[in-house]
Amino acid sequence: SKEIKPHKTDILPIMLDNSKNPELNCQHYEAARLITNGIDRLSREQQTIINYYYGFNNYKISTLDAISEKMQISKTQASKLLHQAEKKIKKYLICEELWSIILRYLVMTSLNHLRFKDFIYNLIICNSS
């Protein structure tokens, strides 16, 4: 009978490191903590609208139309609440000089938080002038 030998190779298999960069993990945690602290300073209505609009805290990203329906308010009121919430968060981030930490995190990641990236970029442009 024929003897079967195991397949032998001189090439080691490539091991992929799927773990995230520790620095990126740390920046993610810090950015999330800062955003949460900013949101905690808002009224309950402002928290709800900012969470829906930007998709924070496991909320599904929604349009102002959809948010106004969910909250049973007019689109104008929803827009006003969103603007007030953004203003408060901007003030907190500028006052504490925290926006740069969040920006560094957003630049290093490929998150689909385009709305929030625009918010932070606008903050920096408004802050620098």
C-alpha cells in the first residue's frame, strides 16, 4: 500500500493582526467621553435631537423631518433645538480646548460620521477666525 506523507512547505503562513491600534483605541475612548460629557450638558430635548441627528449613543441617524415627527414638534422647532445643542457643545469643547482631541481622532479614523466631522471642522474654522 502507498504511504501518504503530510504536505510540507517552507513558507510560514501569514498571521494578520486584526487588533486595533492601541493609540486609536485610546483616542476613540477619549473622543467618546468628551462627546458624552458635552451631550450631558444639554437639556433632555437637545440630547434627543443631537443623538438622533448625529447617531450618537446607538441612535439611528435621522433627518430633521423624521426627528420632528418622533418628538412631535415642528421641523422649525427641531432645527432650533439642534442649533442650540450644537452651540452648547461647541462652547463646551472650545472652553475646555477639547476639540483638537476629537479632531485628531476623527482624522485618524474612517468613520461615517460625516455630519459630525463637518460639525467639528466648522467649529475649528469658526474658532480660528
